[in-house]
Amino acid sequence: MNIRSKAWGILVDSYPRYLCWRYGMDIGKHCRISWKAHLDKSINPKGIHIGDNTWVLSGAMILAHDHCRSLKDELSRQLIIVQ
């Protein structure tokens, strides 16, 4: 592996840790988050929870709003996943 690949790996691994430190987001281990992904950093960044081994790709938008908390239980009972 060359120096450029090692440097890129360090940058990619450090971005999720930066988001945890700066904004208080809950980000799991071994996550890859694109710098072009849109994460809710203004309204409620502590409401973002990303699980282990998750990739958030370029153009993805993750929002966290306080007023959605009351709907969480109702929506989880009615959720249908279609493959």
C-alpha cells in the first residue's frame, strides 16, 4: 500500500470520529460516511444514530428532528420492508 492510500484511509476513518466529537452524533464502529452526505448538523445533530458497519454514501440525507420522537413507536409498528 502506498502513502496516498494510507493517508486517504486515515482521513476516511477520522471523519465519523470528528462528527461524534464536534456534533455529538452516535456513530457506530467501522462506519464510512461520505463528505458529500448531508447530515443534520443544525437542528438536532445528537438525534442522529448510525449503526456499526454502515456506509452513508454521497448524496444521502439524514435528518433528525425533535418533533418526530412522538411518532417513533407508532411508525415502527406499521413498518413494512419490501425487497
